[in-house]
Amino acid sequence: MKTIEIKHILYLHLLNYTMEIEEINRKFNVELQRQMEGLLPSDHTYQLGMPSAILQSTDIPNLPIELRSSRLNDKSMQENHPFDLHEIMDLPKAIQNPLAVFRSATHIGSYVIMTELEHEGKNHIIALEINRYFGKIKSNSIRSIHYRSSNFHVLNWIDEGLMDYVDKKRMTKWLSKQQYNSADVRKPFSQTLYSPKQWSNSTEVRKLFNSVTKIVQNFENAKF
């Protein structure tokens, strides 16, 4: 098969996928709006599509990504990090094209997907459990959606070697923004990314950011 024919086939596949995820995203937003209005059945399950090539490159299996509306409702009302459901509009697209994907440090067979969706400057992350059964149906189940009280956790995951995928350009930009926002480490902890017990001076903060930025820039993503 000629190279030009292969490129044409790949282009058609990509176009097909783009149209499909746009429709899935549109449907999700409509259903989410219904949940915010109290009109969605409590036992509803959101369908967020099949994993993108990016997600599959991290060994997330090619199974449907699902989210129960009851779980979403519970997570949005958690006392330690509540959020408005409107913040996760466009969630399917945000998951399929993440900033980064990490292996869970605490749960084997689970992944943490970092999205660009935010709550007051803190990124929403998705805890995804793979190969989970609902009756006889196997899927990739979203177990949690939340933001961290501090973006410092993300730096730790990178530093600890848990990263399986990263969008280098967007993550480098994100790190630069976080470093700028945390320049004054003398502020109370509630206003910074860092615990003063762990990061007592600006030299340590700079070292961490320099180290993590190098890891991101030198990271080799798996081939899609």
C-alpha cells in the first residue's frame, strides 16, 4: 500500500474519532446540565467513550470509560474538596487529551488522569480503575473526580517516577505558572503550594521545580 494511501486512511480514522468524541462530549454536557437541574435519574451512568490513543499508550485497556451520576454527586459534595458540577463541562474531551497520566501509588490497576479543568486554579484529576466489572460488563470506571488541596501533589508524582504520559508543552507551561504563583514561600501555607515543614526556603522550591521540569522535558512517551 502506498504511503499516501496509508496517510489518507489514518486521516479518515482521526476525523472519525474526532467527530465521535465531539458527539460524546456534547451528550455528556447535556446530561450533566440535567443532573445540575435535578432531572437526571440517580442511577444514570455517563458514557465517556473509548480510551484515546494517548490513554491506551499508558496501558489503559480499550474498554468504555464510565462514570455513575451518583458517584459524581457524592464527589462534588465532599467536605474536603467540594466543587460545582459546572466545572467539569467537557470532561470527556479533557480526559481523552490530558495534561498527564500517572500510575496510582496506592491502588494497583488504577490511574490518575490530570486534566486542564480547574477549581480556583487547582486542576481536577480523575481516578480511573481499569477492568472493573458492572455485572458481566467490563469497563474503565471513574472512581473519583476532585482537585487536590495543593498542586504540590502533582510535583511529587512526577518526582517519584509515577508519570506514564505527559504533554510536554502544556505541562512545562503549567509548571512555569505554578512556580511563578509560588514565588513568595513566606505566605501562609493556605496561600501556597507547599508545606513549610517540607519546603522551608525558596532554594528548595527552585530545586524541585528545576528537577521536575527536566523530568517532563526529557520524558519519552510511549509510541501511540
